[in-house]
Amino acid sequence: MTLVNDAPLNRYRTMRRIRTFEERVGELFLKGQSAGSMLHLSIGEEAVVGLTDHMAEGDTFTTHHRGHGIFLARGADPMRMLAEIGGREAGYCRGKGGSMHIADRSLGHLGANAIVGGGIPHIIGAGITARNTGSDAISVAFFGDGAMGQGILYEAMNMAALWKLPVVFCCINNQYGMGTRVDRSAGRQDFPARAEAFGLQAARADGADVEVVHDTARTIVEGARDKQPGFLEIDAYRFHGHARMDKSPYRTPEEEEEGRRRDPLVTARIALDDAAALDAIDAKVTAEMDTAMEAAIAAPPPAPDTMFQDVYDPATPAPEPQRTRISRVLEDFA
Amino acid sequence: MTEVTYRDALRQALNDAMSEDEAVILMGEEVGLYGGAYGVTKGLLDTFGAHRVIDTPISEPGIVGAAIGAAMTGLRPVAEIMYVDFAGMVMDQLANQAAKSRYMFGGQIGVPMVLRTQGGTGRSAAAQHSQSLEAWIMHTPGLRLAMPGTVSDAYHLLRDAMRQPDPVVFIEHKGLYTMKGEIGAAPDAPWGQPARRRAGQDLTIATYSRMLHETLTAAAAMAPEVEVEVIDLRCLNPLDDSLLMESVRRTGRCMIVTEAVTTGSVASEIAARVTEQCFDFLEEPPLRLGGEDIPIPVSPDLESASIPEARLIEDVARWLVTREAPSWAA
């Protein structure tokens, strides 16, 4: 049980864990240990912790492709996350999903998604389940400003309002959909106004300050538990490129410098004003992530025949490997 | 045993499943108050209430997406997409989300939902309401596909579909809703397997859905001169082809009759499998008889001419077996 007064410090710790974790993901790639380079870091977006801190056991959520931090904040084991990002058997999805498709049903994570907006409508179904089974769980869809351009978001917001479902739409606006800044993709950038138009309770919070996000999110999340679906925009800045290989040639160094000044970790350190305690947290987090990194890199890859598992449920025969089919055809013919 | 319509059998399956299991819900456009565009869900709203029979906005991707989320969290949703043609609207949710969740997430999260829809020609509904898009589904690992051609299958396949731990696309035929028949005490074949609808030794015809009936009519007209074996594929993905291959190895000839556009079709897949697995046993090349490679035209004359019917099936089958060319052959 966390004391109320420890909560801001704990939020700082969670944000530091996210920051350090994401740095390790970058290193995993540089060491040639990641599965591919489609790694989308959430550095600069850590204040999402202000919302996840209101979530409880039994709540579910879906994320976009930039969702490592959210999953970590909801209790993920960084070793199993790094193992998944590295395509290892020990990963959350046994090396089948990777960074963009990580999930853990037991922690309520219904799946990260690599189709922009793809996971958003799933919270509608989760909301129907909660309603029909009398559960007080909520379901949260996390997505970026890029998803504000997808029709499925508006279908889902309409359904949420129509059926008064216990759901929250959380738009982490990091200002960029890949290389397109939000003022080049949205005719009007007042996203909460769009949600309000559908009948949702909507707000925007400054992503440079996790405590502001936490305060703003309280009303939204409590509303959702009370069947008033909500929308929260977290105004943030994507510190790095779109994916690991992107050097952001579409924005100026000056803009980046200014954006990176809106650092929720720096804001929290100033507010908490206890360098010794915060440094101690940082050191513990570094050690935790180093251990996770080491274990993930040492973890073996999946066996080749696991490729055919989990296309359907385990009771269904696995798809026939191509070599087996070809051998069968040619041996029969001979 | 009393005869019921294909539509009644479907409704009975939904009603029975919903009575047995509170987790089963229906959602879709007009499924509640209106009773379904083709009347399949009539009365279910009164019986089960608005929390289980959910009228939705016209938001096909949202309907399928919501069903996925409900399935992931413990319900057994049956989502309805009024016409299979609207698959164009929902393919992301269907092919990228529902089909791949179990696999991408390492077996943790299944999506036990049924997507009910209907397709096919026969009502002059034109190019956007008459297609047979089963190949789109069959081309996607992770999706199951069932297409009932009989009244008994309308009931039993739908019941079986609702018991699957993975997403099932269940495609009815708009031309069969008023067809009458009996619901058997047991399914004609286990879930996932084809059913032999007629025995014969001269030619095997593989078919499904409404073309089953055109094929059976043709087969009856040819007997006893030509004895055609008719295999109803029923469950197209994953496809259990063992009964079909056993049959073709015996008859030495195979024709595949479908309503869908022929190029890149289920018929093409069957023809490829027959070629690979029965090469040494074949007297003739496997032959596809499907819909013309055109969008479906609205004129009843053009529409009916664009897909196979019993007379054409008979002509082609006879040609294949007896080498007697029909009058239309050049």
C-alpha cells in the first residue's frame, strides 16, 4: 500500500523506469539484439503515468505502437518486454509479436497495435463486457495524435457515448505522426472539442507535468467508472525520431531543443526537490534495467517449429509446413 | 420432423446458444428492433433484451472491433455485417486484428467471435451487394470460414461456429433464406470437415453454399449415365481436403463449382491442391467453373448469366466425363 504522499515520488520512479527502459531498447538495437528496427520510443511521453496511476487491477487497455511506457506502468516485467522486443522465446508473446504487438492478458493489456487506431474499438467490446457482467472495470485506449485522423476512432467514440460505456480514450499527442507535425494533419487541433462533440467528457493536460496529468485524469477516469466515457489528451513532445532509424530531418534542431525542455522528469525533479532521494531511485532503476537487459540478451530465440503454433487454438492441427507438403506431393508422385 | 427455412434454422441456432450461455451477444446494424435485414434475428431483442441484442450505428469497422474486444474479455459476440461486400470496410479489424491476435500475442489472447454475414447473387443487388468474397477470408490464416448450403448446416454450423475459440466468418447466402428443409438431430459432418452429398464414380464436384443445389440438380439430371460425386466443402478455412482427395483419386476427375469470381478463388486453391495431391490419378485437368471475372451486373439477365447454373454445370460435367462438347463450345 502506497501512502498518498509517496505517490508523486512513485510516479517519478515509474517515469524514470520508462525513460531508462526506452534507452535500453535503443541500446538493444545498437547491439544488434533487437528484432528489427521498428522500435518506437516513448521518451518525452512518460507523463502518461498520471493516467495509468488511476487504473486498477481488472482494468484493460490497448495501446498503439509506441506503448512500451504504458505497459511498464501497468506492471510489465522489463526483462520479458526486452526479450519480446528481441524476438526471444522468454518474451511476453514468445517472440511472435515484438515491440509493436506486445500484450499480457493477465495485466489487462489486450494488445499493442501496429495499425494506427487498430486497437481503439476493442475497448468498446471490453466496455460491453463490463456492462453485461456487472464489473466496475474500465478499459482505456492509448493512441497518438496520428490516430486522430482515423475513422475508427470516431466510430468508437460515438459507440462509447451512445452506450455510456466505462471507457477512456487517451490521445498522447507527441506532435508527430511519423514525420508529419500535427498542424499539417489536423484542420483544427482542439482534439478534446472533437470528443466533446460526440458526448464524451474531455480534457487536455500538460504532458510536461505528470501531476497535472494525474489531476486532470482523475475526473476522466472516475467519470468512466460512473458510465461517463471520457477523452484525455496529453500534450507532449516526441524527443526522438519516429522509429529507431529516423533522424527527424523534417524538424529543426531548435524545435527539438524547445520540445525537449518540456521534460516531465525534469519537472518532477524540480517539484520533488530531493536530489539524494531521486538519485537513489535513478540508481536502482538503472540496476534493474541492466539486469533485465542482460537476461533478455542471454535468452534463447524460439525453436523454429513454434512458428506454426497459435495460428488457431491448440486443439486445431497446426498448419502444414511447406516442406512437409512438398515432400508429400513429390514422394507420392514418384 | 418438421421443415423449417434456412432463416428459421439460423434464428434457432442463435436463440438456442443465447438461451444456454449468457455470454453470447449479438451486435450489428438492424439486428434488434428491425429483426435483421433478412429477418434472421427477428424476435431476439424481445427475448434477450437490448444489452444482448445490440443495434449499432452504421459503423462496420467499429462493430467488428467492438466484437473483438468483447471476445477478448470473456463474451461470445456474434457480430453481423449485413452484406459480405462490406468486408471492404472491416478488413483491418478482421484480418489484422481478429485473425492475428492469438498468434501475435503468443497464444495468450483468442478472439472467440463469429462474424455473420451473407453474400451471393440472385436478387439484382448489383456490384456492391452480391459478391462472394470467401477467398479474401481463406487467404488469411487465423480466420475460420464456414458457408452453410443446407438448412441443417445453417443450424449446426452456426452452433459449432459459436463454440470455436477463434474468429469464424460465417457467410450465409441471400438466395437460400427461404429454402426449406429439416434440421438434423446431429450435424451432417463434424465441424471443419466436408460432407458427401451424393455418391458417384465418374466425376467429383466440390462446391458449397447455394451452388451445392445447382450442382445436385445437374448431378440428378446426368444420372445414371454419368454418376457425379458431390462434396460440400462447408468449412473452407482451415480446409480439410482429405475426403475430397480420396474422392478425386477414385473418380479421376474433378470440377469445382462456385459463385465467386474465378481468378484467385477458392476454386483455384482446390484445383491447385487436386493437381498436387491427385496428379497421378487424374484423367482430365481439374476444372474450375465459377463466376465470370466481372463485377456483378444489376440486370437479372446479365446477373444470372454471370454465374453457373445447373444446365451449365451439366454441360461442363458431361464434357469432362464423356468428351461430348456442348452446343455452345466453339
